Amino acid sequence: MSITEQLKLLLNETYVSEDGDEYNIELLPGLTEDEIDHLAKGLPTGQIPKEIRELLSFTKGFEFSGLDEITFDGVGQFEFENIFPYSVQLGHDGFGNFWILDVDSKGNWGNVFYVCHDPAVIVKHSDNLSEFIKHIDEFGKNMENSNLNIIHEKTVFDIWKSYNGFTEIYEARKSSDTLLKNFALTLADNFVVADLRNKPNKSGFAWGKFGPDLDKAIKCNDELIWGIEKPEKKGFFSKLF
């Protein structure tokens, strides 16, 4: 089943808001071929996958209670380019938190991440756009126990408080994982490594654990591995002078 067919099935669903009001998905208009071609220019290969073109022709997104709008045309709107060099901003909660789809250098549309600013955590939310739409459907039908709500209300705090998701640089450099080891060897000693390869949904890392500055964050090509800088501690006289 294509993503467009999947979304069409949800048009027949009736959801209930937190206030007890019934609502349905309200589609936004689709894009023209010229508009899709223009959008593609913001992606690494200048191309949009055939399935996504079909989806964008059908609709550029939809309105959904509690999430405002979910959109499929937010190419290049997200600012953390060191973390996600190419991305599609799918939505936000109105409080500075975003759902971002990662696009690799070959133009493949991959995982969806929840980027939270308070606490400052990035969480793997869905394996792909199709699963993300399933998670939206689940949120509408069973909000409290949905993947989306659990990540939004609980997972981000668990990662921040109990498990920040990082591997120390000296450990990564000794890893038997050649890719991880070689990447770690390119980083300075004051970096830590976050590795979300093959990790399940709800895995993540506390991107703001060492401060809000991500200017020196480094992503390992198309891999879900990042290097995050830890500011070097300065002694008393360094601070003084």
C-alpha cells in the first residue's frame, strides 16, 4: 500500500479530541508538478521519490486536532543543519518542538525524529513516513498510550535524566564497530558520540546536555551517528584572564 492509499483510508476515520469533540482529518490542497519540482531543488539529488511525488500531488498535508498541521512539503525549514543536513519538517506542537524526517544524500526519505527543546533531546520517533502516519492515527484513537504521546510526555525526560544517549569518545575509538571507531577518530577529544543505528523507536540522545550550541556538531555522512562537542572545562585562571 502506498502512503497516499494509506492516508486515504484515514479519511473515513472519526477521532475524538481531548475536549470530547469528534473530528476528521482535513486535507490540505495538493501541489502542482511545477511546485513539486521547485521543492525538489532543496534536496540533495534534486529529485523527490515517486511515492512522495504521488502523495504531494494528492495533498501537501492535513490538519489534525492537537497537532495543528502535518505537512509533507517542509523541505529545508528545520534549522539544525549540523544534525539533519537535509530534512523535511513534518509538524510542530506550537511550543518549539518538531517532528523531522531525515533525508540522506541519495535523496531517500528515512526516519522521523522528534526534536524537543525542553528538555533538549532528539528521539527516534518512527521508522519512516508511513509509520509516522500510523502513529498519528494511533494518537487520534488512543492518545494516552500512543507512541507520540509517550515520547512527548515521558521518553524525552527519561533520556535527559537517566540516559543521555552518548558514548564517550575514548570508548568509541576502541569499538569493534569499524564505522563507529573511524568516525570517532576524526573527532576531537572533547566530543561524545550518539549512535542511533538499528535502534528502536524511543531511542535518542540529549543534544543540549552540554549547552545549546550545535555549531560544531557533526553527522557521520548518511549514518545515524553524531559527534557532539563537550565544552572544555576551564581552570580558575583561564576564566579570570
